[in-house]
Amino acid sequence: MQHYLAIALGGALGSVLRFALNETVSDRFGRAFPWGTLGINVVGSFLIGLLAILLVERWDVSPVIRLGLMVGVLGGFTTFSSFSLEVVNLMQNGAFLRAFGYVLASVTVCVAAAALGMGLARSVLGPV
């Protein structure tokens, strides 16, 4: 139960941080390019890499804290961070083709799924 609570609280914090940072960056640099999202994904990917070593390999941290930070906060901040860590882990294990396939499939299939979802909603609900 503690695991779920840590993830939920961390996720709420990460989501609020993502929104606040995205709004701040967008207000400063405009919305013509998604600089806020790009920055969030880069920062989240860096932090999950850092925490993967510190919290898993170097420090004796309870699983509740580790899950609260890595799955909760960073999961709420950006799910791209988990994707990035999984790709790096595949590459470090020598599974370069699998890592490339995962990157290619994730980007193409997820973008296609978003487009399909939008198309379905528009077809059911009609034009705005």
C-alpha cells in the first residue's frame, strides 16, 4: 500500500511541476515550438538516469522512496524518462537492434495511435 501512495503523491507532484515548467517556458519563448515539453523530457531523462544509479546502485534507499521518486515524480513529470532509461538499458546490455526497434516502434506507433484517437473522436463527435 505504501508503494501506491508514494507513487500517487510523487505523480501528483511531478504533474504539477511539468505544468508549471511548461507554462513558464511557453510564456517566455512562445508556443510555436514545444520548448517546454522538450526541456521537460530532457531534464526528466537526465534525472531518471542519475537516480537509476544513485537510488538503485549506490545508496541504500527504500523501495518506497525509489518508487515515489522514479515512478511517481518522474512518471508524472514525463513518461519519456522511463522510455529513455529502457533504451539505455537495452543498449548497455548489447541489444542495439532491440533498442533501435523500440525507439522506432515507440515513436511511430505512439504518434499513429494519437492520430488514430484524434481521428476517431472527430469522426464520432463531428467537426468543431
